[in-house]
Amino acid sequence: MDVDSDGDGILDAVDYCPYVAGVAQNNGCPQDSDGDGIYDINDLDDDNDGILDTVEGAACSPADPNCDTDGDGIPNRLDPDSDNDGIKDVVEGTANGVVLDANNDGKVDGPVDANGVPQSANGGLTPPNTDGTSGTDPYDVDADGDGIPDSIEKGTGVTPVDTDGDGIPNYRDTDADGDGIPDSLEDVGCTGTAPCTPTDSDGDGTPNYMDLDSDSDGIKDVIEGNGTDANNDGKVDGPSNANGVPQNANNGNGLTPPNTDGTGGSDPYDTDADGDGKLDREESGLPRFRISYSAMRKRSAIVLIRIQLMTRMG
């Protein structure tokens, strides 16, 4: 007589776990999604990202064990990137500078404890909530609330970009380039969700929030924004606060750039800030023209061709 003791639809004769309900792809045993040797039914962290399943379920309101923040059909407890911003939950679940996933597989490195929680997660991570709204970072598509989606601010590499090198990655840094002007003021092209195109006033391929001279007039944004930059590196002098804003930029609250002529945007994005008809580059005393390397090569090639033609004709 065929027997299915656990009622999972798999006969005891071929069921490796005949008295515990399981799944066919695991030979009748319960699922072990992260492969740590602890079945999901007993595992407090089913995907080994260091964030407890209860915390991942609480990202929904009301809390749901199968909460699926990004709606991709994979519940947060099994999803290595719950908000689909391109940054793994194990990264967004830790403080800046903390690396628990050196091989970038979405799981905390090292062994797990008896509850299936990675030991280096110390019983379970407490994900930060950088902007204080919209849930903690692993479930927030704009972690710093500057309007520019994390999927853009992270950059294209594995490690999230930190433009100003202050130890705070752009997706958590409200002043990514350190010029003292908040990213939310430098950008009007995005409103928190992707896809969008961040504002690039001078069209040089570097968006304003990462560009130290957003209008390419030769005058750094920090200067046009009335900031202090004694070493002329384009960044406000001194350390940054926890939000990535230089402390000397209005006590860490960020600069509010003036709009001298009242038109054409504030000074860092206006090539004629005083509206007198003369470009700021001319009035600043800086070189009026900049010839790129590629342009110089083209010009040299033209000159060479002309010499060759003259030689042949002669």
C-alpha cells in the first residue's frame, strides 16, 4: 500500500523526509533556500542576508511573511535585493564601511548559528533608515530621500559609488560631490523613482549632483554657492556630517545658492549669473576656450594632410 505519512504528496518510498512535509525538488524534504543546512521552516533568515525574516516581512504594512517590496514575485525573505535598486540587502542592511559579503553573492560570509542566522550578523542585522522615512534602506528605492533613485546613485559597478570620498556612498549621501549644495537642489530631473535622468546643466555627461562645476563656467559650484574652499578642490572645507553634508556648509544643513540676476537658475547653473550679457567665464578671468585632446588630434591631422598635399604639389 502506498503511504504518504506527512501528506506532502510524495510517497514515503521515495520521500527522504517521510514524516516532515517537504517539496519534490528537495526529495520530499522541506525547502532550504539558502543551502545552509537548516530548513526554511526552522531558519530565521531564509536567504542568509543577515536580516531576520520577521524584519523583512515587517517591511509591509501590515507585516506579511511573504512581503514582496519590489513586486517581483520573490518575497523579501528570499530576495537578495528586496527593492530591486541594484544594491544587495546585505549591503543596505549594514552601516557604511561594513563589509559582510566579500564575494558579492548576496549572503553574509561565514557559518550560521543554530537558527540559520549568519554568525557575523550577531543574531540579525538592524538595517539603517537613512532618510527616516519610507522604510529601512533595503526596502527604500531612495534611501537618502534626495529624489535621485538609489539605482542611479549606486553607479554601474558592484561597489556603490562614493563621489566625494567621504566614506558615505552616494545613495546615502545627500551631498554626493561635497560641494555643500544638497543633491535635492542640484537635481530637478528625478523625483525618487526610476527611470529618470538627473539634471546635467552643462551637458558634459556628469550630472549636477556629481559635478563640481555644473555650468562649466570655470567657477566651482562651491564658490558660486557661497561656500568656503580654501584648497580649491571644489569641495567645502572640513569634515562631513552623518548625512554626507560638509559641516561648514551652513552648519551641515547645506548651502542655498544665490540667484544673482533672478533668472536662469541659481548661480552654479547660470552661465551669466549677473545677467549683464557677459559670460561668467569671461568675467572670471579664466581662459575663454578649452580645446579637448580629441579636438587637438583632429586639428593636427588636418595640418598634416595639408602639408602632405603641399609637398606633393610642390
